[in-house]
Amino acid sequence: MAQNFVQGKLSASKVTMFEKSSCPFCVRAKGILKKYKFKEGNLEIIDITNLDIMSSVQDYLLKITGERTVPRIFIGEKCIGGCSDLVPLDGSGELEKMLASIGALL
């Protein structure tokens, strides 16, 4: 079920972030992503905090990314990591190039 849930959220033309609302790293990552002007539907932030399958989702994220922690950020169907991976990508301008390459930005 968790596999279907996660895979159903990923798409080649959007950015998907799995988060827990109380996580400070998630808050920071969300702030970075929200400063970009995404086309409608090209940014999805999924709070797994209250999901019955939260633990299973994190287990599946571990299986496909090597990390169980959130945030887990996907550009297209590729995981770029968490907040500590996002910060340097944003600072170097590489994040904007990646977002533009999948057609996610206005």
C-alpha cells in the first residue's frame, strides 16, 4: 500500500516532497521550494504525519532512497535527498536549472 501511495505521487513533470509538519528541516525545505514560481500542480508537499501508513511510507522511502527521514524531495521521479541536499542546490542555482529542465516553473 505504501509503495502504491508513494509511486502514485511521483511524476516526471513535478516536484514532490514528503514531510512531517513538526520537522524543522521540512519547514526549511518547504520554504526554499515555495520561493519558486511553479506551474499549477507541479509542486506537491505531502504531510505524512497523520497517515495510518506513515511508518510504512517511511520504510518504503528507505527502500528506494536509502533514507527513512523526511523531508524526502523528488524532482521528477528522482530523489534529490533532504533539506541538507536542497540548500546547496538552491544556493548554487542548480535547483532552478533542475526545476526548469522538467518544465515545472512558470
